[in-house]
Amino acid sequence: QAEPGVVSNLMSSGSDVDQISITWNQPSMPNGIIIMYDIRYRESQTDSNDSFMYVNVTNTQHIIDKLLPNTNYIVGVRAYTIAGPGEWIDESAMTLDLQSSIIG
């Protein structure tokens, strides 16, 4: 086994005022059995990689919650095999604002 390739079709969207929903496909070159996925996220106006929060999951979808309303986030995903992690792929997503959630 080797480190996996990059996950594909990472898609994210604000699903609520404090949530972002993300989905992705496993790497086209898994190079072994995918044992988990790393998810990282932070507010996009924060420049430091130290400010990322991390979550590990075993499926190809996740809802990130307890976020700030009407805020843009950078969300990243990478796959893991027993040989180690693949490369990160990042996407930008925004939580809904309080006004639109009340109206709609």
C-alpha cells in the first residue's frame, strides 16, 4: 500500500446558520484501503494553519457544526491509508445568515 491520491468532487454548502455540509468522492487512485478521511476547517479570514480545527471520519460526507452565522470558511479533506495521508484539497463555503434562515 501507498499514500492515497487526492479526493475528488469536494462540494460544500451552508446548510444552516451554524453548519456546513460537505461531500466528496474517494480518490481515483486509493493506493490501498482508505481507512479514514481527515477534515480541516477554519474561518477564511484567518491566515494561520494553526487555526484549523480537525475531524476524522470514515464516510464521504460530513456536517460541520457549531460555526458562526454568515461566515466564510475554508474546508479541506484528505484520505488516509495505513501508509499515511494523501494531499489536502480545499474548498470555500459560507454558513447561512440569520436573516435568510428566519425568512426562508
